[in-house]
Amino acid sequence: MNYYPPCPQPDQVIGLNPHSDGSALTILLQLNEMDGLQIKKDGMWIPIRPLSDAFVVNVGDMLEVQTNGIYRSIEHRATVNSEKERISVAAFHSPHMGRYIGPTPSLVTPRSPALFKTVATSDFLKGYLASKIKGKSYLDVLRIKNEIHE
Ligand SMILES: O=C(O)CCC(=O)C(=O)O
Ligand SMILES: [Fe+2]
């Protein structure tokens, strides 16, 4: 659960820094229907207005790895406001510990080689938390630098 108290100078602070979630899918409830969640699209921050009785579903870094980059995790942040507190509840969904996270074999072909390393779920989560959760930076840690041969 995330609690953002009202802030007298909302332009001077950020509620939650820009990040993508480390999960495969996140189901998010904007509990008291206050604005604040924004996603980054084409380099711009777009507000996601809360809808009553609706969840937001975010693609996380694990799903970007598992789909070998076909689904992109979404970079998002939360702003604060001076009027009222804001509360959100995020449920992060990931494969079991003891499994591996990597590009799904059927999506890896000679023409679309693996873009990411395969790691144990526990190592993925440890690495994600150690990466300071800045933008989509953890995916760069897992990215395989494929050499292009002319
Ligand atoms: O408060 C929000 O709407 C976003 C929360 C979030 O991004 C998170 O918990 O990972
Ligand atoms: Fe998030």
C-alpha cells in the first residue's frame, strides 16, 4: 500500500520516483480516486485518471524479459497534491521462487535472438532491488549485447 500525504509544495517533490515494476504484472487500485499516477509515453508524462471500481494493470520488467521485448514494461511515477492524501494498493505478480525468468524459448529464433539473460526469480528480484529502481535501468543489467555482423 502506498500513502501520499497532502503536500504544501507539490511542485517541489515527487511521491514515487520514475520506475518500472520488477514484477510480471502489477494490479493497482487507486483507492481514494485522487490523481497522481502518471505513465511515460513517447517521452511525456501522461496522467492516469482513476476510474471508480477499476484496476490499473501494468506490464512489469519480468514480462518484458519473458516476451523477449515484445511487451514493454511501463515506466511510471506518482505525484502528490496539496489538497488531499492519496492511497494506492499495488499487487505485484511474479513467477514462483525457484523458477527462472528469461525469454520464452519459442520467442527466440535466429532472427530474433534472446535480448535478455535468464536468471533465477530470486536473483531477478535481488538485482531489481539492488539497481536502485531508477527508470527502466534494471532491464539494461539483463540485456544481452548482441553483436551485429555485417
Ligand atoms: O501510487 C501509485 O499509483 C503507483 C504505485 C507504484 O507504482 C508502485 O507501488 O510500484
Ligand atoms: Fe510501480
